[in-house]
Amino acid sequence: MPKQVIDPEKLVSQAYAIASRDGISALSVRKVATACDIAVGSVYGYFPTKADLTAAVLTRFFDENLSDELCAVRPGERFTSYVRRFREALCAARADMSVDWFAEMRRLPSGEQEALEAVRATMLTHIERGLMRVLDADEAVDRSRLVGPMSAEALCRYVLRAVFASLAEGDECETLFALLDTSLYDDTVEEKDAKQ
């Protein structure tokens, strides 16, 4: 009997479909094996632990939902507008899921949480660098305000964590956006629009 060829991308795709439908906490190696019509041990050959499989699913989520278009800085776009657009894209991705992964992740066993945190840390660092590029490209920002605890690095790190916390807790970010507008610009978007 010839050895069965297993496509690791198919495994991740099936795992992602299961997690999107049933929730990330419902994901199991056995369910993925059944969905792919292969032996459970075959899945373990590519993903030694459930935590590894869960991490691959989270990586797929970021890859699919942080598109090139979202990562592009629009000419004249303010940092606050970009952050709003970024959060809206994540909200839309979350709305497409049957179960809210952001809320579920906090309830996963510690091994899975650690694996997810490793993936998430890498993604957050990447996204943070992207936010820095957006902030740097925003010509309306008063650069003299980006010092100390409001340095560009600290601000982008804080903004990113605040956006993800708002998703996990189901909160809005309007206060964050208002604080960004007030602290980064001489005038707010509304004041600018009223002057024109």
C-alpha cells in the first residue's frame, strides 16, 4: 500500500474551518484527522501538539485578515484613521466567525495559550512596525509630542494592545481614537473638516 501524501496546508485549512465554525477551543487533532480522512498520528507528524495546530490556525487568521490593502498607507491618511480602519478589518473578520476567538483564547489551557502567545508576539511585532510606518508617514502629526512615554514605539505598542483588548472585551475604541486625535494633532479631524 503506497504511503499517503498529506498536504500540511490542507491540515491547516481544515483546522481553520473547524475553528471558524465551532470555536478555537473546539479544535482537536482528532477532528482535523477526521476532516482530512487520515490517521490521527499523521496530523501529529506535522503538528506535534494541539498547541502547534492552534498556533498554525492563528497564523492563518492573521495572514488572511491582514491583507496587503489593509497594510498600505493611503496618501494623506491620518494615523488615527488608519488605526480605525485596522480595527474595523479585525472586527469584520471576527464577525465572520461563528465563535469569538478573541474571547475564547483567554480560556484555553496554558500550553495552548503559550503557543498562541508566541505566534501572536511575532505578529504583534510585525503589526507594530507597520503602525510605526503609518505614524511616520502622517505629516499632520506634531512630532514634538512623540517623546518619553509618548514615543512613537511606546505609542504604537500601546495602541495595538488597546485595539486587541477592545476586541477581546467587546469594547469600542472611540475614547482611544479621541485621545490619539487630541494628543497627536494640533486640530482634530472634525475641526479640520469644519475649517474647509
